[in-house]
Amino acid sequence: MAVKFRAHDTFFIRKGWLNKGMKHIDSKPNVFVDRKENPMDVFGIGANMVKALRYWLRAVGLTEEPPSGTRIQRFTEFGQLVFDNDKFIEEIGTLYLLHYKMVSNEEFVTAWYIFFNKFNMTEITKEDFTIAVNSYLSKTGETVASRSIEDDFACIINTYLPRLKSNPNKVSPENNIDCPFGEIGLIDFMNKTKKIYRKTIPSVNSFDPWVILAVILDRANGSDEIPLNDLLIAPSNIGKVFNLDAISMLDILYRVEKTGILKIVRTAGLDIIQIKEQMSFEQCVSKYYQGIQK
């Protein structure tokens, strides 16, 4: 299996980047590879940042490139929905969906996948994460330089931990260096001085039922019944992706049940959800945007 580390050149997603990327791809799909016009001039950022932006647009599932030939970028079906409904990435549901796409992409965003899906420690340090990644890689036969793993760890922390928390004295309110994913509250300090971090559970009320359904149905692969435990601990499902514990997950599922798409069954020794209607990830995303526009 292929793995990818440090493809972001140490640049995490800045506020406004994804919108800027989508805007230019919408009008000019070959913006990153055009020989006549330098993408640095188009985007107003340096060469390494351009490379990082191109990577992040694909990593969060907004765009795709053909594996060969001219590497033009096009919107995925999901990317088109985001561009049409929330092009400035202002909705918390959009951030959750982009986050899901990123941390479930094992081959393209490997460190993020490991951090959220395979790394179960409550206290998180750079050293612990490096050990966990090397343990994961030993099963795939791949090797990655420690520096790349450490750079990915720093990038993960910068993605989800607002700089106002990590470095309050050096941040001015006008500075757009923060990453929008800091708004969803998935990582916090456990000990700031020793640089020990922890995963945190976002507010249950911050989840729209259709966002949760998008993930559940995307992972269901057509199955009509899913054990609650699978939702909680299976890689790339709602428990792992959103740092949920059993209590917060059930709270959310009872709200999702009101859509009529799934039913929680906790009788006769069963702890499952039954899916009453199969829908695609994109159909759920579309429902989410329809709901917030009302």
C-alpha cells in the first residue's frame, strides 16, 4: 500500500486557501500546471505554498487529478456541492465533512489517518506519535524519515489547535494564519509547557444529522445493519473521525434517528442501527445544505 507523508511542505491549510483554490479551479482547471501563467502570481503565494494548496484541495476531497496526462484539477461531486453551497467554508458542517474526507484518506493523508483512526492514547506527544506511525508502517513494509513524521505531527497540531491557544502573544486578530479546522475543537493542550496534547470531543449540538449520516452511509457499503460498536471504533467511522465516546455518539444518533433514515435497536441483545434508506455520501451532503438554507 502506498503512503504519503509531508506532502504539504509543512504548510497547514490557511483561512481562505480552499476558497481561493476552488475559485480559480472553477474558472481555469489547469491553473496549477499552466505554462503561460505562473500559479504563484495567480494565487499570490510562494511556490511551496502553491504546492501545498494543490495537495490540500485533493486531501480534503474537493478536487481530483487524472493519474496521467495533463494534471488539471476538477471538482469532485462533493467539491462541486461545497463550491455551490459554501464556497467560503463558513459552515461547521462543511468543516466536519472536509475533515472526514481528509482523515479517512489512508494513502494520501497517511499521518492524519493514523492520528485519528489508529492512535488511541489519551495523552499525545510527538515522540508517542512517531512510535505509533513506525509501528503502523512496519505492517505495510514502508519506511519514512523521522523528520517527515515529526513535520506531519506539527502540521496536525497546527491544523486543529488555534494559534490563539498555542501562542496568544504572537497572534493579532487580523492574522489569517490560523487553520479553519481549529473551529471544530478536536485537539487541545493537556500540558502546554511539556507540549502534551489530547483529543477532545466536540459539542454534540455542533453536528448536523445529515453530516453524521453522510459518514455512516459512506462507510456502510450498502449494509442495512451496523453494530453500534463498529460506528464507535471502526477506522474512518463517526467515533474515530470525530473523537466521540459511547455517550456522545448515542446522543448524536438519537438526533439522527429523527430523520427517519436510521433506527437505533437496543433490544434482544442487539446493539445496532438499522438503515431504512440507502443514500450516497453526496445525497446526504446535499440534504445538509438544503436544511441550512431554509
